[in-house]
Amino acid sequence: MSLPYVPRVTATVDLSAIRHNLARVREIAPQSQVMAAIKADAYGHGAVPVARALAAAGVDALAVACLEEALVLRDAAIATPIALLEGVLSLAEARLAVSQDLQIVVHAPWQLQLLQQLPPQTPLQLWFKLDSGMHRLGFPVSAAAALFEMLKANPAWQFHGWITHLACADEADNPMTSVQISAFETALKNLAGPRSIANSAGLLAWPQARVDWVRPGLMLYGASPLPDKTGSDLGLRPAMRVESRLIAIQDLAAGESVGYGATFRATEPMRIGVVAVGYADGIHRMLPSGAPVLVDGVRVPVIGRVSMDMISIDLGALPQAQINDAVRLWGEGLPVEEVAKWAGTLAYELFCGLTNRVHLLHS
């Protein structure tokens, strides 16, 4: 539905970029099936439109964190296989997961005990998660053989495979990833079933993690999980651009300050702009003076503190700037990874931190 007004802040998602990034995943891991992570509302990109785009592009499965996220997709008539990465939390959730044809990642004995309360012929679809060293979720790797025996004792269960998660895959020189992969492979050496190891960083940086299934997340949205590279460096296309607009232009005299705390003070006469976006929209409050934004394709610096609804920028390089000019916070021309570094955070947090004041648009 078209709006009768121009939104103050928009996040525009290019679905063709997401399809391109899925194709890039397949180029890197051509022998693997792809389970696309679209938890947290597709990392802030809109789970339903993103899921439809990925389904149309032939993704093999989708992954969400929890039942609530899966139900949103099923309610939108998305029939692609969906895995619940945190499994189910109650017997009621387990029944609903079965009725909605969802795959349950089982990571703890209490979840197994819960599922065993269902009638024996219930067609549960299961993954078993093994803790190969991250020590967050998962059975000990030493439990793999017993879990496999349990599968044989429950022939109605549909087993999709073994899954683990890498703790340090974004650190190319960290030996922990090799240790984790080895522990996972050793535990499963004589056991049947597909394997899944790699998240985006594992997929990009660790060829040995590209096994039966890969689970890309961040890279589908065009951002890099590797600290020294941008998505563009990896052949990815940024899917999101976040934009606001100028709502005021001020002339400062030398010595005058800007914003809360008067943390920025002009050393000479200068022209500044006020942009209608702030931390209530998801712009990180720790974004410091000097961090870049784009106005008319030109990089200009933020000055002063980010406030709830506004930021200020230096327009010295843009004497032609006018009220209502678009201001890009990140997107093509200004990598989200760069903005995240200025804010002392990660692209993940910027994407997921956008609030419901931001109008999410898809093209």
C-alpha cells in the first residue's frame, strides 16, 4: 500500500541482491544444500518477503530461531522446509511444530524427554545438535552414538542430520575452528546422516566446513562476517539501504556547539545539517563524530551526539545541500561493515536494531 506521505526513515531491501547472494553461496559451496538463516525477521530485512525471494530462487531450507518466527512464515503460505534452531520449549510447541511440518533441532536431554511424550508414531522431523566446542547449545560429541541408537529405536522419526556451530570462524588464524570440525567429524565417523557445520564465516573462510548443508545468514544480506573485508570484496551485493532526509540547515559561528552535551564545537564558521533519524530508529547511539553518511553521493561526517530522533552532519563539502535531500546511513556506497566499525559494533546489530519507526520497503 502506498503511503499518503514520505516516510522520515526508510530501509529499502533489494530482493534481487539477496537472490544474487544465494547464488554466490552456491558458487562457493556447490556440493552443499543451503539452509538460509532468516531468524530475527531476516536480520531486519523482512522475513516473509525474503523467504519468498529465497524460495523462488530454489533455497533448500530456511532456518529460524523459534516457533513464533516459523509460524509467521507458514501463515504467509511459505511451504519451504523450516528448521527451528533452538528447538521447541514445550509439549504444546512440539505438537504445533509437527502440525506445521517444521524441523526441530534438538540440543539437550530435556528436549528429547519432552518429545518422547508424544505418541510413538508421531512423524517428528529432527536434527541433533552437537556441541563441538562452542559450549552454548548441543549434546556432548560423546553422546552421538547413543543418539543414533535412539533414532533406530524410533522408526517414525524423520532424521535430517547432525548440526554444530562454530565459535571463531571469522578468525582465520584461530585454531579453534579446526579443532571443532575435527571433534564433530570424529564423533560422527561411523554414523549415518547429513552434516551441517558452516555459518557464513565458516562457509567463506573454512573449505572443510562446507559439508552436506551450509547455513548462511549475514552474507545473504550482502554483508561480510569477516573483519577485514566488506561484502563487495566477497562478491556479494548489499541488500539494504537505510535513508532519511535533511530537515534543517544551520550556520554556526566559531565557538558554537551542536547537540546534547555540547560535545562538538565549531572551530570556524560552518554549515551543518540536521537529519531526521536517531537511536529510536536504530541508529547506534555510539556512532561518533567523524562517522560518514552520504548526501547526494558525497561522504560527510556526523558531528555531535546521536539523539533519539536526530543526528547532525557537517555540510561544508556540500554548499548546494537543501532541505529534504536524502541522507544515506548505510547501503550501496557506504558499507554497513564500515558504519558498524565506527559505532564499535557489528553489521548484525545494526540490521537487527532497526525499529518499527523505520518503513521497510522491498524492491
